[in-house]
Amino acid sequence: MSFVIEKASIDDAAELDKLVNSAYRGESSKQGWTTEADLLDGTRTDASAIQDVIKTPNTTVLKYIEGNEILGCVELRKDGSKLYLGMLSVKPNLQGKGIGKELLKAAEVEAKNQNSTTIYMTVISIRKELIEWYIRHGYRLTGEKKPFAFNDPRFGQPKQQLEFVVLEKSLNN
């Protein structure tokens, strides 16, 4: 089946909420390899927060659609000459089938369209398998670390001390 990647709209927020939470939290996330369920309790986001992201200036949420279903998404936010990549999510039972790779490619196209020279992201430092996946796709660890400082219990309660590492990919190649 063919797919399309396009910009998400406010009307997609509820479906994106289900997708993102299924990919990262709860029992459904354990079907895939990107789960954070053993690291954090609670949800990853909610429809209202996704609507806010979509409405944020200089931010784009791309959605991967097959048929009439959103199977993946990624948030891209312009930050000077860089583009921040976040919320990369793929339906858990479809992870490992190339959807994430297609979303990364689309993110790079969007970054170049916005004249960004670098894409960067933060990943929880103990997510070794995920970090290695990004490295295989051309990202590198910068050595920078950031605190895991979410104070809103709607978006998860850490089960242990967590921090982020920063990865980036230069687009000047």
C-alpha cells in the first residue's frame, strides 16, 4: 500500500494523541521497541497539548498516512539555523517496517526547505537502542546533556532519575 507524508492539522490532534501515547506509554507501547513504559508512568501527551504544538509558530507536525490511518508522526520546530525533531512516533505493531525512516527523510527535506543546517533532538540517555538507531541514520551524540525537567504530571512521572542526551545531524553534506 502506498503512503503519504503531509502536515498535520488541528483536526488530527485526537488521532495523533492516541498514536503518540500508544508508541511510548502503557501496555500497547510494549508491542514496539520505543516504549518508555518502564521509565515513566502516565501519558506522553494529550490532544490539547498536540493542538498547542500544531498551533505553535515555526512548528510543523508531519503525519505518515496509509489508507485513512495515521501510522506515524514527527514534530519539527525551527530554532535559529537548526530544526528540533521531537515526538517521532510509529504505531507499535508497525515499528521496524521503515515508517520511522521515511519520517526522518521527510524531516530532512522540511529542514532543507526551511534553510536549516542541522537537525537536533533530545533522547532519554538510557534509551541505548533508540540512540543507536538515530546514530545509524546519521545522527551523532554531541556530548551535551539536559535535565529531564517535566513538572506536569499529565505527561508522565519518572520511575527513576532521567536525563536527556542531545543528538544532531548536519545537513551540509
